[in-house]
Amino acid sequence: MTLLNLVITLAIILSISILANVLLWWYLRDRIVKIFTASEEVSEIFSMIDAYEEHLQSVYEMPTFYGDSTLQGLLEHTKEMVDFLKKYEEVYSFTQPDLEEQLLAASKDITRDAEEEKTNQEI
């Protein structure tokens, strides 16, 4: 009888352990998916703000707006936001380690497009 009790006790403990492991696996999977999602969203936000900063810089450098204090304030505010977001680089670089290179390439494209547009306007 004691051997039967031991087997039943071990079976109950094994069942509880399996259930706990399945629940823990499900919970961890859910958390990891949320971390990846958050990382992707943060990188998108950073990309959008960086593109906005480049666009604002190109507008500020136009002869019509050069030296405008409102645009200068917007530029400073945007740079502060970018610096703030760079503090969280580990979060967005978790899923996109080459994001900074992508942002640099995009900003070069924006700058080149703005210069081409400026040249076309002068002609």
C-alpha cells in the first residue's frame, strides 16, 4: 500500500510540474512576443522622428525660412527628443541591430532629395 501511495503522490507531483512548466512556457512566450512588438514600435517611432528632424532641418535651411525662431525652436525640441530616445537604444536595437545604419542612409536620402528639390526650384 505504501508503494501505491508513493506512486500516486509522484504522479500528482509530476502532473503539477508539467502543468506549471506549460503555463510558464506560455507566459514567457507571451512576454517575449510583447517585447519584440514593443521594440519594433519604438524603432518605428525613432525612424519617424529622425525623418521629421531631417525634414524640418531642410525646411529651416530654405532661404524663405532661414533664421526663423519658431523653426529653430522646433529643431532644438526635435533634437532633444532624439537624444532622449537614444537612451533607449538597447530596446529598439534588440530586434533591429542595424537600425542606426538604416536611419543614417535614410537621412542621406532625404538630404539629397532636398538638395535636388532646391536646385530644381532655382532653375
